[in-house]
Amino acid sequence: MTASKPISVLGSTGSIGGSTLDIVREFPERFRVVSLSCHQSVEQLAEQIREFRPDRVCVGSETAAGDLRATFPEVGVCVGEVGLVRLAGDPEVELVVSGIVGAAGLLPGYAAVQAGKAIAIANKEPLVLAGELFVNEAKRTGATLLPTDSEHNAIFQALHGHAREHVARIILTASGGPFRDRPPTEFANITVDEALAHPNWEMGPKVTIDSATMMNKGLEVIEARWLFGLSVDQIRVVVHRQSIVHSLVEFVDGSFLAQLGLPDMRIPIAYCLAYPDRLPLSLPKLQLEALGRLDFAPADLQRFPCLDLAMQAARFGGSAPAVINGANEVLVAAFLAGAIRFLDITQTLQAVLQFWKVQQTHPELLTTPKTLDDALCADAWGREQAAALMNRNLTREPLPQAVA
């Protein structure tokens, strides 16, 4: 019998964390939960502690930590970023599931790589901010980067056993989100509830809004560049509304390999958890004869300019991906809070990226981050620019090309 694999689930109360624990429930003999973390959903974390009995947990505040210590004296409780780094580098853990949303996943993810772990990367931002650092450190320590996003996981599977020099390009599929058929003239009236109503996937709010703007796909292009050692020009995005073909690889001889499956994140997560094995998941099976048709169309950059902006940032290189990531996080949070309109996300990102291009007072912004601090500084700079535009109410009128 295969020994149970000790795992850490960072962001266990989120969408990825919940799906991961669903798989652990189905295969309790295969996995042992050593540690869990959450930022604010402490009551949900407490339920998970009762069910999975981890040795350690991490929460976002000392107050929450004190409450958990009183309730679960047998469990080690740590706090904040320092605690997350500790869980990620725990010698007892073999696999770290990185399900923390946004740039907050950067430091614990890097700690897992430094410790030579297998890491199931479910959040794009660490590789967007510091992809070159992650890849180089993984080579040094022997860490295994396991892409968990459905698209990158599909590419990972299709590339198995194939030399990189045989790859002509990869094709990332996109559902097109909730507004793939909505006239762009109506985008000004898009509400938060409408943007959160994804037609195919159940995801957290930040990722769902990114899917509605297709920034999500742009960040995936940046991530794929580092994961698979390809140039931006070797990565193409097509709209595939059924979300059955999760991505494809085109080889130099004209052959294509694709990974197909129902749009359920438990499939790629299970692949990462059991890698290189496969688990017999008790999920509905894909019935090819019931599909009728599979549709593919070019990604419309006029309809989804955020995708174009992210690909521009990927081509610019340097700190541009980190800058646009930070700005986007601020803007998505503001949209979810009702502080800005849907179209303000794109308009403000355009202004931030334009300012990055002409920025002279911070020359370090123009170079590729050499350290995590460099990446975090670039991310913070992008956040500051987006916040400055919003605070000056410039999102209610045509935006300037720079923030003074």
C-alpha cells in the first residue's frame, strides 16, 4: 500500500483549498493533512481542524490565533506571513498546495521551493511577480513545480515525455467568461453580481472577476512563459466556450495534443496531489457523444483589452508583470467593493502601464526582479499608482497617462 503523503494546504478555506480537502476526504489513506491556513475564515478553519486534525495551522491575526489555541490546545498555531513561511518549509511536509489568493502567496510559495518541496501552484501571482526566481530556485533545490490551474495543468500533462525543442507553441483556452456574448457597448453597466456569474467554473471572487475581464488569461500567459520555458510569441489564447479542452500543445511536426475533461478543479488538483500517479475520482464522466460540438474562436482583444495589457506587460518584461499584477489586485478589490465601475479596471491599468513605460525616477522598475523584495516593490508600486488614480477620482473621467 502506498504510504500517505503529508501535505500542507495554504488557503484551505478558499475554493482551491476546499476542492483539495474534498480529494483528501475521498482518499484518506493517500494523504495526511499536516497543516492548514486561512486569513479570516476562522470558523471554517476550526471545522477543518476538527475533521482533519492537522498538527499546525496559521491564521491572519493574533486574536484569532489566541481563540484557536484555547479551543485546540493540541494544535500549533502561528500567525501571518511568518507563519505561512514556516508551514511551507516544514520538513515533515512533502507537498504544499499553494491556494492563497494574490501576491500574498509569493513568500510562502518561495519558501516551499527553497525547501525543495513539491508545490501545487494554484495561484498565478507568484510566477507573475517572480517567475524567473521561482524557476531558477526550483532547479537549484530540486523542487517540483506542479501547475494546478486547469490550463497549465493541461499543458503539463500534454508535455509529459516530450522534449521542449519539439514544442512549436502552446494554446491556452479561455471560456470567455460571463461577457463573451455581451455587446461591448453595454460593458459600462456591468454589475458585480453579473461579473461574478461565471458560466462554467466555480471560483473565488478575485479570480472570477479576472475571468470576466480576461486578465486571468493574461496572467496565465505570463505564468506559462516561466513554467514551460517558452517565449510570449509561442503562447496563444483562443476562446473555447465549453471549457472541455483545457489547453493544447502544438509540436513542430504539426501534431497537437490536448487534455480534455469536465470543468471541475478537482481533476487538476488530484493530478498534482497524486503525481505521478492518477486517482480514480468519483466524479461524473465526460460523455463525448453528448457534447455535440466544441467551438474555438480568436480572443477578441477589443472586447477584452485586459488580456492585451497583460500580454504587453509580458513582452515588456522587467517588472511590468509585477506592476500590472499589483494594480489589478487593487482595482478588482475596489470593483468588488462597489468603489469603481467594471470599465475602470481596464482604463486604470492602461494608465498604470503607460506610466511604467515612461517612468524615469525609479530605474529599478525597468529591470527583471533579482530578489523577492524587488518583485514585491514593483507590485507595491503598481498598487500605489492604481490607488492614487482612484483616490483622485480620475476613474470617473478620461484617465491621464501618468500619475504625478
